[in-house]
Amino acid sequence: MGKPSGFLRLMRPINCVMMGFAVIVGAAIANAGALGSSRYSLIYGFMTGFTLTAASMSINDYYDRDIDAINEPNRPIPSGSVKPNEAIAFALILTGIGFVSAFLTSIPNLVVAIVAWAVFVTYTTVGKRSGLPGNFLVSICVGIPLIYGNYMVADAIAFNILIFTLMIFLSVTGREITKGIVDVKGDKARNIKTLAVLFGERTAATSAAAFYLIAVLLTPLPWLLRTVSVWFIPIVAITDIGLVASSYMLLKDYSRESARRIKNFVLLWFLVALFAFVIGALK
């Protein structure tokens, strides 16, 4: 694999697309009727979400290069396909593109983009070693694109956005705890205080499942409050079933291999949930 492939893997394109799409979802939830007149804002918003996520992934891999050498030796930096200084330079370029795209959208969007970037850098440089507080920082970063999208079409944060952001916060926290089970060997070596390191994989699995299930319990709320259409229900039910099944599988088998598989499944359930939010907003 050559250097272009290394940079591509460094970005984690699927994550980038999801965050870019989450910006559009945020706009649809806040004011679906304004989407037709906000085409350029949607393009800039997607670009901001995509590039800042790619930048954060590159910064993360730079700071995690010693841990990845143990946990994920095939990642671009430990495998040698991308040098550490190249990863930082790449992240700076992507950050610049993201901030310019945000500025072209609006000043409030630029502020939100800067806050999101600052939160992630705080997580990567300081928060990651704290364990659960660091997991919360990641969850905040994943929820921010919805707020960013909200400000593309509205001057104030819509109530729907707050509900959906909370649901995402809970489920992402569960996924981050699950990732801690996968990375426990390297995290122990680097004294990163995840739940899996501090209390063991079984406790971490139970905690992750609890976050997943609480998120599931919140999913009927938007429909009960009549803030989404009935079409939201069958689509979000797929996510609910997926998260419940993932919780069951994790509690049954909390080995490293099982946790790795489950965290990938959960990413798929996130994508389905985003579609549910969009469809539900189109009343």
C-alpha cells in the first residue's frame, strides 16, 4: 500500500462521511423546509464536517502512534506508510479547509467548528488518558455536527436537536467504552484509565450496554412529543434492535474480538439512526 492509501486510511473516510452527513441531518431536523434554499450552505457544511473529522482522526493517530504500535500495528503511522510529521501537516491542511468552509457558511458556524475542533484536540492531548471523561468528550464531538447543521438554517437551537444530540451522546459513549475493551492492552501500557483498564472488561461491557439501552429508551420521545413523523418509528426501530442485540452480544462475550466486532456494528446503527432522523423531520 502506498502513501495515498495511507493518508486515506488515516482519515477514516466512513467516519468523515457520517459526520458530514450529520451536519445535513442537523439542518433537516431544525428546519427541513429551508433545505432547498440552503444548497451552498449544505455543501460547505458537509465539507466542514468531513474535513474536520479527517483532521481529528489524523491528530488522534499522531498522538496514539505508540499505543497503535501495540493495539493496531497496521495503522498508517506504526506501519510506516505515513510519517508522524506528515500526519500533523495533513491535519493542519484539513483543519484550514474545514474552517474556511465554516466561515463561508456563517460566523456562528465558524464558532461552532472551532469549538468542536478544540474539544477534540483537548480529548486527544489530555482527556483520552482520563477514561470515561474522555469518552464524554468524544461523544460531545459527535453530537456537535447536529448543532452545526442547526445553525445553518436557524438562529436558535431547535428542541429536536437537543433530543437527538442526547441520544447520540449516550450511544457514542457506549461505543467508546466498548472500544476501551478492544484497546485494553495498549491502554494499560500507556496508563490510560478506561473503564476496562480500571475495573475490567466485564464492568466495561455492562456500562457500555447501559448507555446503549438508555439511548434506546429515549427513541420514542420525539414521536410522543409529535416532533417527527410516523415514518421515524420503523427506521429508528432498526437502530433500536441493533443496539439491543449489540448489548446482548457484548454482555455474553466481552472478549477483545467480540468488542471489536460490536463497535463496528454500532457504527452501522448510527448511520441508520441518522436516516431515521432525516425521514422523521420530513413531515
